[in-house]
Amino acid sequence: MPLYVRDERVNQLAEQAQKILKAPTKTDAIRQALERVVKEDEQRPPLAERLEKIKQRYQGMGSVDPDFDEKAFLDEMWGDI
């Protein structure tokens, strides 16, 4: 099925991609760009795995100090004492 580009900005991007990728045609440039996006997405770790890493980093920071005065800390940081 043919792909018809009717949007001028998309056409300009395809031309830029063609130059960057040294593709023989705009169609080939679009194919290469789309393949890269799909491959990148396939290689990205699942969301649950990424969130687990964030959770582990957060838990590794230690427990929260219940006596910490955030307002005083921010006032001091900004010189509003």
C-alpha cells in the first residue's frame, strides 16, 4: 500500500532524514527511521522493570526524618532567613 505524504513538514523531515541517513530515496529514509524507532522501543526495558529500579534507588536513600523542617531548609537555601 503506498504512503502519500500530504503534510509539508513531514515531507521536509523526510528530506532531512534522507540526507542524514544517506538514503537513496525519501521512502527508504522513512523506512530506516521507522525501523530505528521500533527497534529502540523493542530494546527498552518494560515499564515495570524501569519503575522497580527507581523504587530501589528511592528505598536506598534511607528513611525520612520526621523532624525535618522542609520550610526552614528551603528558606535557608534561598537566603530568606
